[in-house]
Amino acid sequence: MLKMSKIYVLVLLLGVLLSGCSKNENTLTRAEKNAGWELLFDGKTLQGWRDYNGTQLTGPWEVEAGTIKAEGQGSDASGYIVTDKQYENFILTWDWKISKGGNSGMLYHVVEGSQFPVPYVTGPEYQLIDDVNFPEPLEEWQKCGADYAMYLPDKSKLKVKPAGQWNNSKIIFDNGHVEYWMNGVKTLEFEAWSDEWFAKKNNGKWKNDPEYGLSPSGVICLQDHGYPAWFRNIKIKKLPSRKDTVTLFNGHDLKNWIIYGTEKWYVQNNLLVCESGPDKGYGYLATKQYFRDFDLSVDFKQISNGNSGVFFPIND
């Protein structure tokens, strides 16, 4: 009898140890909470998520066994859900797995509005795809771990588990410095809004999408691209915004400015000058980069009967 009791105690103790090793999904530790981390998915509901450009959730998404599941019926019209909140500088981490031959993505800094029918014309995308079994040939910029259609990961560091198995990814966006991580390893790094960044944007897939990647903030977005995909442990930590003094005009040329319309814009005697063009209509000169929370100062003069102005964004 005593011998049997000892066996029972040992079995009970083993059961306690095993249960203690199980991971609590979709939760924050006390240390994470103290460090400012926020859960974007509670593991039970889709509270805090809604359709892109919508006020509620109607698309092909559901909660399944503690995951957000893309059912695999998504399209440009219905395949995207976004957070209620907007984020600027952050560390975003999540677990994901994808179906065989599947395709999905995590987008950020997504801007909403009737002029943007799909989120990927504004928000950069961390590509999630089954390279091995995808039914069509893929360009390198379409493959898993890429900053979609912009920057490629270091293949020597990119280790992706096959379809059906869990991976962990991370995006760091720190005042324009961007890092992508896969399964604990940094695989990609670049500077948003740099000369190199604009060269890639203006000579690739996004050359006809002027708003792509310009916003310094926006909603987080998950993609259902017609294939089942699963997400869990979606966590975000806000990073502080750096306060910089930026000189918008260098006194020499129109670098970092974009001309809209046919009116004339040029530099003369270190001054930025505008005058009527051949159409004698409205013309605009805009910065390449978005700005928010700013103090803008400008000196100007104009001839009699002149008409001009400075446009600036109004944040919601």
C-alpha cells in the first residue's frame, strides 16, 4: 500500500511539472505589461478588429482554437481586417502558420479612406507565404519574409518552418529605421524614406501608387489572400517618437519635393519660386514625406494679385 502511494505521488508530481511547462498563449507576463506591451488579440474574440475601411467585422475571419483564422475566402474586396487603433513607432511580434501553398501578410502604417480601395497601396507588408508549395512562380520580392516589392531578406539568415508549423515574426519600426525578424533572427533592415527607399518605390511595383509607405502611422492589418492562415500571440509595444528639426528646402534644388500640375517651380538666388505655367491653372509642390505633430515655419512674399497657400495634414 505504501509502495502504491509513492507511485501515485510521483505520477501526480510529474503531471504538475508537465502542466507547468505549457505555454499560455495570447497573454502578457507581468514583465511585459510593465514594459508597455499590448495584446492585439485576446485569444477568444476579435474585439479591436474590423474590416478595412469599415466600422465592423464582416469578412472571412474567425477565432479558432485560440487563433485568428483567415478562412481562405478573402479578396481585395473582403480580405483585410485592421486594428481599431493606429500605431506609429513600435515593436510588433506575432506567431503565424499558413496552409500548404498559402499566401498572407502583415501590413502596418495602413491608411484608410475611400480613395484607397485596398490597404497595400498605402501600408508596407511583411510577406507571409509558402514559397515551396505556392502554385505559381514567385519573384524574389514576393517570397516569405520580404518587405513586399521593396526589400529582400538575407537568405542565409532566413529560416522558415514549413506550412502547417508555427513561426514567429517581428517588425521594428523606430522613427524610420525598420527591422524584420524571423524565428528570433534579424533578416532584413532598411531606412524608410531614404533616397534608396524612394528609388525602390518610384521604380518598382509602387511607382503608380504615390501614397505607398509615406504615412508615419496607421492601423495594423492582416491579409486573407484566398488561403487559410492562422495568427496568435500578436503583441505590440509603442516606441517613443523622435523630435527632429527638418529643413524642407535646401536652397539649391527641389530634392525631396514632388511637382503636381503644369505650373512652374524652380530655385533662383536660393529662393523657391513658383509662377504660372502653360495652362495658367492650379499647381502644387508637395514634400515626398508625410509629417505629423509639427511646428512649421516659412517665409514668403508674392507679387500683387498673387494667390498661393500652404496645405498641411489634419490628423483624425
